[in-house]
Amino acid sequence: MFFYCITPPARLLFTEVVNALRAALSPSARVVAHVTVRGPCTELASQKEHENWDSIVRGKPISYGAAYGGVGTFYTGDNGVQNTVYLKVHAPVLERVWHKPDYPVFMPHMSIYNGPSRQEAEAVEALLERYPLVCHTELPPVTVLIKGSLLREHAYPRVMADATRYAKGTDLDLAEKILRAHHLRMRGESDIG
């Protein structure tokens, strides 16, 4: 099974932060942070079709998180079927390549937490509202994701590999430290005293 995604550029501090959060909050997540725009697909698109998607989206503006609506959630049932916390994404051009039969409504997002606990999901949502993340950048090319594999092994951050190797579950304390350090860095401050 295949999915087509947008991944924020690896060179951005925002990308490091969201990948570190995913590692701390969802240690079973084995892919870098991404926005799924197509899928599931049973076959790979032709090179021509893929190039067409890239020509539509590449270089267009995209905003993540607090820059556009902040944080959202998917909760289905009280029995822990789905508890997802995500950053909202604003990139209207993605609607031109959007094809998600299981979720036909255009709602681009970047999942930060997927887990069995609604209580943990609500705690993650509160953290992301307390320490809002924001990023404005240009859209990169569309990337293929093969279900059950890394998105791009060379882009899989070491922090994620380490966290998934040692994590036993959701680490809200680590997530808060990551977000707090990021906010201090953005303000030019330090918590080293």
C-alpha cells in the first residue's frame, strides 16, 4: 500500500522539533512528520503523474500549526479507537492533488500523537496549545510513503531512532522539554542558568 506525502524540509528547526515530538509522544511512529495528500493506493503513480503533482505544489506556500488554526484532534469513541492530535496545515494548492478516499474532505494536517489514550491525547493537545508551533515555508516535492516502512531512511532523524529504541510509551515530560527549549530558542533565551 502506498501513500503520497509532503514532508517539511529537513533543514528547518520546525522539522527537527516535530520529529522529536513524534518520537517522544508516539514511539511506534516509524516515519518522519508528514502531510498525507493521496492514498491509500495499491499501485505507484506513473512518473508523469508524479511529476505533474510536483509541478503543481513545489514552491507554493505552506503554513503549519499556530500559523493556521493551531491544533486539532480526531477522537472516535470512548474506547480508544483513535486518539490523534495534529497540527493544522494551510496550503490551498494541495487540494489540487488531494485524493484520500477514506477521508474525502480536504483537511491537510500533520499528526503529532496517535495513541490509545484519550487522556494522553488531551494532555498533548494542551502542551501544543501552551507552546504553539508555527512554520511558514515553501512546499517541497511530493514524496511516496510505503506503508510499514520509513518514509526516507536517510531523512529519519537520529533522535527518532533513539527515542523509538528506548521509549516505553508516551513521554509527556520529554515533549514539554522539547517544546519549552524550542520556544526559548526562538526568543533568543536559554534555560541554562
